[in-house]
Amino acid sequence: MMIHVTQEAAEWFKRELDLKNGQAVRFFARYSSGGKLYPGFSLGIGVDRPVSPALTSEVEGITFYMEDQDKWYLDGYHLNVTYDEGLGDIEYKYEAAQPN
């Protein structure tokens, strides 16, 4: 499991969430319809400080992470966060992780 955020996606987060270098974005599992991996769940985001991060990635001075309690959501997958210029929005892509 890993989180990969492209530079363009990180710049989107900085603009949309008014982030400054050194801040962090948390990815977490939330109750919601339309989730791609698990029915009834989707990926949420929030600006927060890591407490017990299981996965982290730093791009453009921003730390992107998932807490240990939420890592089940990515079990067996890598999260790739990209920016879709045509939509002007970020996109989550889940890639099956190869077993060790």
C-alpha cells in the first residue's frame, strides 16, 4: 500500500484548501454512496495533523497521509491522486498492489 500524489494534484490541494508548506492532508474512509472500493464508503479528505500515520507522502511541501485506523480502506491497493485538467479537479485511481 502506498499513496502517490502528483505535483499537479498537490498544487490543486494547495489552491483549493489554501494550504501552506508544512501542512498535511488526511485521507480517510467515510460513509458515503458511490465508493469505488467498498460499497457504502468513499475517500474523504481533511486538513489535519498526523497522529498515527500508516502511509505518508510529501509533495510540494504538503504531507499527504492516512492514519493507521483507516488503512483498511487501501488494503491491497495503492492510491494514486492525479489532477484532471479537463475537469479542473483531482481524481483518485486505485491500483492493485503486488503481493510481497
